[in-house]
Amino acid sequence: MICVSLTKEIENQLNKSRKKNKTIGLVPTMGSLHMGHLSLIERAFKKNDIVWVSIFVNPIQFDNSSDLKNYPKNLKNDISKIEHLSEKVRIFNPTVKEMYKDGVSINYYDFEPLDTIMEGKFRKNHFNGVATIVFKLLKLFNPNDVYFGEKDFQQVLIIKKLIDIERFELNLIISETIREENGLAYSSRNNHLTNSDRKKACVIYESLIFIKNNFKKKPLNILRTNVISSIEKIKNFKVQYLEVLDNDSLRPYNIENDNSLHRAFICVVVNDIRLIDNILLN
């Protein structure tokens, strides 16, 4: 398995691949890989000749230093998981200094209103931090296809906007959310939950299903009140936001855009651990 930490070596590897007319797929991650990441890698292999997985914990997308410090890192374990899929996967695992050679700095984009609500509201500069590193990766790899998961749907829309702004010629491939047996969306944050809280967290997906089944049948404010009340009856579970928004613009649902696709978004804080999820409603 090829594991590279220098951008110069990446350029050499990519030049060799392109001389052979190989298509390139890129799966950006921050490590702590789970079934969601692995499903993206598997999908990339079905479409691309060469698949690169970047493993880089990007410091500028964290607004909380303790979150950054506590983010799980286990490169050996990540490599082992990838090897079980295929030894042909190539890994890019740079240092912060390698990715920010001129010093750590953030690019600011006009993503409004995509970055001012939900995750953008509660995590200052998070999406500009994400966009900065994704821009660097896309510029470095210039892939045919880049892969992201639907669980972070707000982030997906940000990346889509970034691709338009920077005029990258590539395909943004979005894969469906992969879930644990109880419906909880796979996330590196799940590992911080107690066994008890992890089991109870099934209420998040159950609540989204409830909203989906009752969307347009009951008033939205009543659905929201019922869901929040149900979740917050569980000890240490707190709903940070619950929104029903236009699937493309993230504008709030109203009768005027009733025929558009809509999606429900939720964030539940469990003992200081933020768990996000979403579901397409119609």
C-alpha cells in the first residue's frame, strides 16, 4: 500500500497515473475511519482506476481547541481498515506544516446563507475552514471525482458551492448515510458515547423518520415540539437545532416552496457530544 505524506510525492504519483490515462477518485477524511468512510472508498473503487484517501485533521475547522485536542487519531488502525478493503488504496497523510507551508490561515468565501445556519451558527468559521482544506486538496489532486457522505449534507452543499466558485472540473459524488444497527448514523463522535447513550441515540433517526412520515400531514411547529419533547425526556439529551429546509438552498420551508424537495436536519448534544443527522422528506 502506498502511503504518502509529502505533496511533492503526490504530484509525482499523480503524473504517473495520468500518463496511463487513469481516472482519479479522492475521498477526503480526518481519519478515525468508520463504515461511512469505507462505503465512500468502496464506491470510489467502482468508478475510478486510482483511489486516494486523505487523512488529515484540519485545525482551522475547529472552533473549540478541546475538540481538536480530543479528536481521535489512530493512523495504524485507519490503514488496517483500508487494507481490508483493498491494498490498492493510496493514502495521503500530511502534517499541518505540509498543508499550510506559508502558515496556518483560512480562506473566506461567500457561502451565505448556507454557512450562517445550523452548523455554521454553532461552529464559528467551521465551513470556511472546511472549504480551505478541501480547496487545497482539490487543487493538489485535481481528481475526476470527489466523494462525500450525505450525513454532512450542509457541508456537501458548501463543497458544491466551493466547486462552482473555484470552477473545478470534477464530479461531486454524494453517498447515502451509513447507519449502525439501531439507526444511529456512523460518526467518529459515536466512540465518545457511553454504551447506554449510544443505544438511546437511536431516538435521533427515529425522530427523523417520524417527521418524514408526518410531513405535510401535521403542522411543522407541532412536529418540532413533539420531537424535541420526546428527545429531551432522555437524560443528558439536548436538541441544539431541528430544521426543515429546502434541499438545495437551505431556505426555511413555507407554503410558497411547498413543491420543492425538503430535508429535515437535527443536532442533538449528548453529554457535550454533538450528533448530527438529516433525512430527505419528499
